Amino acid sequence: MTLGTAQPRIDAPDKVTGAARYPADLPDTGHLHAVVVFSDQPHARMIAMDLTAARDVPGVIEIFTAADVPVNEYGLTMADQPVMVGVEHTGRSAVPADVSRWEADHIALVVAETLDAAHAAAEAIDVTWEQLPIVTGIEDAMADGAPLIHPEKGSNAYLHYKIRKGDLSVGWDEADVVVEATYTVPHQEHAYLQPEAGLAYVDDEGRVTVEIAGQWTHEDQMQIAHALDLADEQVRIIYPAIGGAFGGREDMSLQIVLGLAALRLHERGEIRPIRSRWSREESIVGHHKRHRGRIWARWGAKSDGTLVAIEADGYLDAGAYNYTTNKVLGNMHLTMAGPYRCDNVRLDSYGVYTTTVPGGAFRGFGAPQGAFAAESQMNKLAEALDMDPVELRRINLLEEGDPGPTHTPLPAGVSIRGVVDACAERAGWGEPAPDTGPVTPYRTLPGDTSTTRRGRGFACGLKNIGFSFAFPERSEARIELRGQSATLFIAGADVGQGSHTVFRQIAADALGLQPDDVQMVTSDTASSGDSGSASASRLTFMQGNAILGAAEEAQKRWLEGDRPAVGEFRFEPPATELLDPEGGPSTPNFAYGYVAQAVDVSVDVETGVIRVDRVVSCTDVGRAFNPQLIEAQTEGAVVQAHGYAVTEHLQVTDGRIVNPRLSQYLIPGIGDTPRRIETVIFEHPDPLGPHGARGMAEMPYIPYAPAVTAALFQATGVWFHDLPLTPGRVVFELQSG
């Protein structure tokens, strides 16, 4: 009834009027203030911590340290990080807790009557450190004799994935053209609208309760429970309105330390809630980033364009802790060969510890890094073969049933050929880039047509939908049906992408109701089962299937006479497999998304200033439940990818972020974004998706950077291998090239 229509977002009125309550808005009065104290040490061993002066600050309630944490370890996929670094740590921990490996490691949480008192006490904490060697990047970490950041791992290169397919010697013998290059990809800051903030207390049921912005309520619950040595049901997570995420809220920030403070103070009879919120600078310093990395690639093709050999070595800088590096690296590993058939493949990928900001989840989750190398190689082959880059792709694109680099066929529903064709058709591929006027490097000076060059670029890609690599993927939903109305209980987070609007559409359609007749109870572990994370482009796919199952069960029970009729359903997709350790056959994913982009670029060759004139972005969404939201996600992904490719340059020196302010770290403003973004909605049903739908929110991000560099090559004759494409870098490469 409503699927396929542009239903208005259910959260829009409150967000527009200011009625929406974000974590930093809670509560208005009657709370205590908490300040997290960072170590400010990229690599050092704590020798002593003196809290005497800090405790003497008037208004201080308590200062919590590592000694207060029952299980002083955490990590989303690998418990390699202490909750707090400290000399005294009586709790259990598998990781040495007296070493700071990152400038934002936590060493204390100060709770006070006022924010000023909390800050004063934080400043008064006296810590003695023994300095340890700084390991600034991948090269330093892998050098002979490099100090080990995590000695228990035995190597800084603690992850290594392989793919071995066919015989490369045969491939190189068959190759008429070979292209080889090394690509570097940068950190990227999530820059979500609201920095980290949270409120913690013990609720009426005795549960440690944390109200915070996150991406996976039940995972937050489990990590807090683990660190506090509590049963999961003794912890409650509630998500108020969420001011963006993009992967940046998958890992812990304030969750555990606020839960710890609430528990310990409640044991002393203190029932006031505890609030903490980070400044923008604390946020930029204190949470993970997109992984920076390096990929060396060598590809070979016959004169007719057929790919015959692909080999690559990829490295991601994990930073101080794993976070989700093991998963992100797996995605990059799979995408370094692109969406192409090739009989002879060797891929090696490494995750490397350094004493810098951790790398973690960020929109695209490893695929942008892999695609930058793969699609750049494809465009280079097209130039070397004097072949149209779209036609070269058509020769090599994976088809239904073709084995991918892991020897096994991709899941059913392979649509990359249709996506590429639809994108090329909309873009008018084959025509020259239109004259859009000169680039104006400075607003106070006119543009110069004599220094403006134009080009068109193309790239495509694929990415998993849902969790991979043998993770037990699942999603739960519950519906209470009351005839002409219903209530939907789900934990799946709406981080700004409009997921709750789509969930209500799916439920209303399944129950034969209007969307306004479906009430929603969302993002509270006390009322909903585990929906999984708002990540991996999975929520519409996974939660949608769970909602359909719950609706069917509720209707069945209604016919049996239940009033209200309650339907509960847990959706589990086909199981996936870990990558084979020797690079042999595996089935790492159960579904994929596909995307292609054509980009028109103008560049001023004297100043290096780039202007993107037009982006045509085509994504297979399976079925478009809400076309307006798909357009919004496409435009948001393209703008964010533009920042990654062109404007955003996070600078890390000796393990420290040196530009942790938005005045120094330039996310795209309205004048920087592409002039025109056209969304092409392609619908090829996924056999497993709800009504055929696929996840899509990450896809338009993936091919943007290599499409831009391909356009720059057409404009200037120079290939760009390093991101971001800041004016200084562009001018340097043009003068060097």
C-alpha cells in the first residue's frame, strides 16, 4: 500500500522544530557531571597516578580509574583494549592495562557536582609516565626490530588474509598489457552532527541504564555487561535521537565508563543521573577513523581486454587497537579484485598496529579503499589498451554463477552489468564533458578559461550486505496487532538514514494498515530483541525480513483469536564462512550490493582546485521502498565521498591528531559539493531481501574517488594515486607528472 512511495520521515517534525531529544539534551536539571580524562600519551607506561589534589577540588563526588573496573578489557570484535589505563587494575584483563597506546586512551572518569569542578579535578590529576617508542605508521610498524605495540600478538602485522586462485605465471604469460601502481588512502573523520554524549543511572528495575547515541543497542549492552561483570539483562541501553553515525558510533566511547559510574555511585546511595558530553575536539581525538592504508596492485589483460592476472598487497593501519580492523580488512581484501572475472589472482592483506588513532567502521567499511585501487587499475588498463573504460568493464564484469576471487560464485542476484549500463546511459557516456565554465579558485577573482581543464571518469563496485565471515547474523522484531492498529517493537537504530520510516512502511504494508496506524517502540534493550547494528547496509534487508515474519505470525495469531495478537520473529540468513587461511574456497557473504558512477570534473591546473560538475550514481536497491530516502542517501554518500577524495585531510604527527577542529579539518561545505548529483534507482530483486530489497546506503560512496581520478586523468593526462586531492597535492603531481 505504501511501499514504493515517498512517505515523509517520521522523525522530521521533531527534528525541524527542535523537539527531538538528543543525548546531550538529557536531562535538564538534577544531574551530576562526568569528564573523561584522556592519557594524552601516544605510547607510554603509567608509573604512578596521584589523585590527591583532584579529590580535594570542591564539588568532586568520585574519580574512577582502572582499579574500579571489574573486567578491564573491551573491543567490538577483539578484546584488546583496556577500559581504562592504570597502574592499579585489580580486575580481570587479557591485555596489559598500564600502557597507553593512543593519545585518547582513558585513564580516569571524574564525577562532580558541576562541570567546572569536574574539569578542574581532571586538570589536577598527576600522572608519571615512562615514554615508549612511537610507531607512527605502517612502514615503521613493519620495520625490522620495530617495538611491538601488543607484544602478546607476536607481531604488529597481526592480521594476514590471502586469496590464491589459478596460476599467476600463466596469467602474466597471457598478458599483453600490465599496469602497476601503489595507492595510498587517508584517514577520514566521521564528523557526525552531535559529538558523543550520554546519561547513565540505575533504573527502577535495578538495571544499569545508559542513554546514548549508538548503532547497536544489544552490543553496547553486552560490552558494558562484560566490563562490569554483570549479566546482560542487568544492563539497559536506550537510544534517544541520534545525530549521525556513519560507523563512528559502533565502538565504545562513553558507554562503559558512564555505566561504571552509575553502578558504583548507586551502590553508595547516589541516585542522581550522570551526564557526560564531549566537545568537538574531544570527539575528533577520541573516536576511531576510517583506516588509512596502502595498496600495491599489478593487473594484466589481453589485447582484447580480458583480465588474466590480478595481484595486490594491501595494508591497513589499525592504529592502537583492533576495533573492527579484522572485518574492514576482510572487505578491502575482497574488493581489491573488483567486480570482475579473473582466473589468476593473488591477494594479500595485512592489518597493522601503530601508536595512532584506531581505524574502525566507516561508511563503505573497507570497500572504498579496495575500490580505489581496483577501479584505478581498471581505468589504467583501459588507457593502456586504448579502450573505452565502460566497454572494458563490460568485457570482464561478473555474471550470475561466475566464481569470484574466493573461488565460489557470488550470491544469487548479481546485477553489476545492468547497473553499469544504466549509469552509462543516464550519463551519456561517450560524449565529451560539457563546458561548465571556468573554475573559480578564489571567490574574489574571476575564473580563467585558459587554465581550466575538463574530464569524465567512470567507476563501479560491489560490497557485502549484512555481516560476513561466519558472524551469526540475525535480526528480531515483535508486533502487537490490535485489529486496525499495531505496535512494532524493534531495536534497529535510526542514525539519520530514515530506517524507522521504512520499518513502519514495511509493517503497515504487511498488516494492511496505514503507516499512521502503526506505533513504534524503538532502540531500547528492555523492550526489543536484538536487531543487530545499523551498519553493513543491512538494516532494511535484515530488519525488513524480521518485520515481515513478525507480521505474518501476528496475523496468524489474530485469526486464532488472540487479542492483542503478538507476533515475534527472528530472521537468520544463510550462514557465511571465514576466509580460508590459505586463500582457498570460501563463501564470505550472503548478499551484495552493486553501484556505478560517472563523474564530470573541472580543474584549474594552476591552483589545483577541483570542481565536480556532475555525478550520475546508479545503485541496485532491489526494490525501492521509499525513493526519496534513497535519493537522500545517495546524495549524502556522494558528498561524504567527495570529502574523502578531495577536501578532508586529517593530519597525524608522532601519534597525535594535530588538526582536531572543523576549522582545520575541512568537511565539504555547500560551495564545495558537486554541483549536480543524479540518482539512478536500479531495481533487480535480491532473492533473499524483503520483497527483493537490498541495502544501499554505503554503495554510492564506494566508486567516487576512482571516478574522480579517472576524470582528472582525462582532463590533465596525469594519474593520481594518493588521496585526498587537495590543491597543493594536485599542483605538485601536475608539475611532477
